[in-house]
Amino acid sequence: MRLDLRRIDRVGVVVALIAAYGLVAPFALFRANRIVQGEGRSLLSALPPSLGMVLMALVIVGIVLALLRLPILVRLVTSFVVLAGLAIAIGGAATFLTPAGNTYARVSPGSGFWMLGAAFALLATDSLARMRPTAWLRIAFLAATAAAITLILTSDLWSGLSLMKEYVSRADTFWMEAGRHLTLASGSLAVAALIGIPLGIFCHRAARIRSVILNLLNVVQTIPSIALFGILIGPLSWVAATVPGAADLGIRGIGMAPAFVALFLYSLLPMVANTVGGLASVPRDANDAARGVGMTDRQRLVQVELPLAFPVILTGIRIVLVQNIGLATIAALIGGGGFGVFVFQGLGQTAMDLVLLGAVPTVALAFAAAVILDAVVELTAPANATNRTAPTAGKEATA
């Protein structure tokens, strides 16, 4: 019997290869304490025999279903079921491998767990992309995923994992640094929007100065983040020492101030460039129609150009927010706080679970921000399409 290659899904082949590696790689790592080298345990040796066999069978069935060209809903449900099984299994591995009464031992997910998770997360992402879900449905999927993760974290399912033990010992500090991280990312975005959008409007109007400003912002964008933090230490230290009240406002050479200024400078180019691009994409007919009904330049800007350019400007805001969430991690190097505190503490102590305590929330925040703002861009598009026809209708009426 010949194998019909037309029934094999290409993405499924990639999923199968990644998952196959995950099956043979260590599923969990056991450490005698939090900083020693871990001992890899295979899937079957890291779990009770019955749970190990069930998970092995579940993954194999998932691989087979991923390889076949099946209905999208079947592939999506398969990915969710396997991911749920992995979440339950890694919690069971922590309980199974940790000796009773031992408070020093640590159990962490191994490379096999991460590869299996990546494989079936890829399957879920591919299935969702093929479904072409609406903006609201994407937000609903994100909310459901967040609710499921919250349920797992608030239960005792993962309480034996080293990552959760690191969190429990630093819970108050974690939420304080989370607040600082969000303040840096969103605060610098807000200031960049307040300055960058008007600057983009000016660049759109003044073509001669546009290239000068954009090239200058391009130069800022090429400076490495750590170097820019260092460059700002001197000027901000001088401001704190010479300007009355500056130090009381928190302005100093190290801390949140240089990190905030650096993130603001990095945010300007996407904000200005997307504002210029959005305004340039406004159809000439829309502007002509607005002039035909007697609109002033200011009225055209507010009622016609900015509404039509808004999706492009919002795309710039999405780029800036995702960028700032990632870059804010480096702020910990100069005392700016944020999730980077745990990343660099973990690197210094060779405690990889502490690194994950800072890295995983950063990735999750960036992913959630991208999904939500992408959905908002899509939701604003129909309204702007309607607005695009309004001036034209007015022009026809005056004719």
C-alpha cells in the first residue's frame, strides 16, 4: 500500500520532528539544591509508570493527528489536549521526583518538556491561523489561555516545581518589579505617543525637515541599549545635582530615570515613522473631498487624515509596546527594576529557574500586548473604511 503524501501536512511534519526530539530528551531535571547541575530524567522515569505511559500515548497520538490533513478543529483540540496533558504531567513529575520532606531538592522542566510544549503550541498557532479568527475571537482565545494558566498557577498543581518555589520566596518583590516593568514600558510609550505623533504630523507637513528628523531618530535606534543607558548616566546625574527639585522627582544617574529616557528615545522612531506613513497613505481623493466641502487644514487633519491613518499609527504603538516590554528587562542593570532583576540575579547565581521567573512573564506580556493591539487595529479598520467614504459622499453632494 502506497503512502499518499497529499494527506501529510507540512506543518505537521515540523511538529512531529520537534515532538519526536522532545520524547527522547530529558522531560524533567532533578537538582539536589537550587544551584547545582541538574540530572535529566526521561519522560517515563520522571513520572509514575501509569501517568508516564498515558502521556507517552497521548503525545504519539498527537503526532499522528498532526501529520494528517484533518479538519482544523480536530488539530486545534488535539494541540490543546496534549498541552493540558503536559501541564498536568510536569506537576506530577515534581511531586514524584522530590523526596518526601526534602525542602532543598528542586525539579524543573527539562528540554523535552519545552520541546513538546513548543511543538504542540506550534500546532495550535497554525490551526488558529488557518481558522482566520475574528479579532474578538482572538481576544477570547487569549483570555481563555490566561484563565487556564491562572488556574494552574493558583492551584497546587505546580507547587513542587522549582520555578514556583522561587516565586513563593519572592512574591512581594515579584509584584513590585512587575509594577516597575509595566511603568517603564507603558509610561515611556505614553510620552513617546504624546511627542511622536505631533512630530510625525510635522514631518508629514514639512518634507524638507522630514529626512533630517527621521535620520536622527534612526541613529538613536542603532545605539545598543546598554550603551545608551551608560551615555545617559552622566547628563542625568548633572541634572539631579544642579536642577532644584530634580532629585526629589526621582531623576538621577542610575535607576528608573535613565531607563525611562532610553526607552522613550527608542520609541520615537516607530511612532514618528508610522505617523508619517499613515498620513501619507490617506487617499488624495479623501483630502480633495474634504477641501471641496470647505474643511480647514485643521479640520481635515482631525476629521479625515488622522482617522484614516489611525490603524497605521496604532501599529506603531504595538511595535513600541512590544519593544519596550522586552527592553525594560535590561533596565535592571542600572537599577531600573523590572523583571530583569530576576533574570540577572539568576544568571549571577546560576539559578536558571530564577532566570525564568523574570523571562517568562516578559515573554507573556509581550505576546499578550501584540495579540490585543493587533485585534484593536483590525477592529478599527471597518470604522475607518466607513469614514473614508464620507468626504467623497460630501463632494458628490456639493457637485
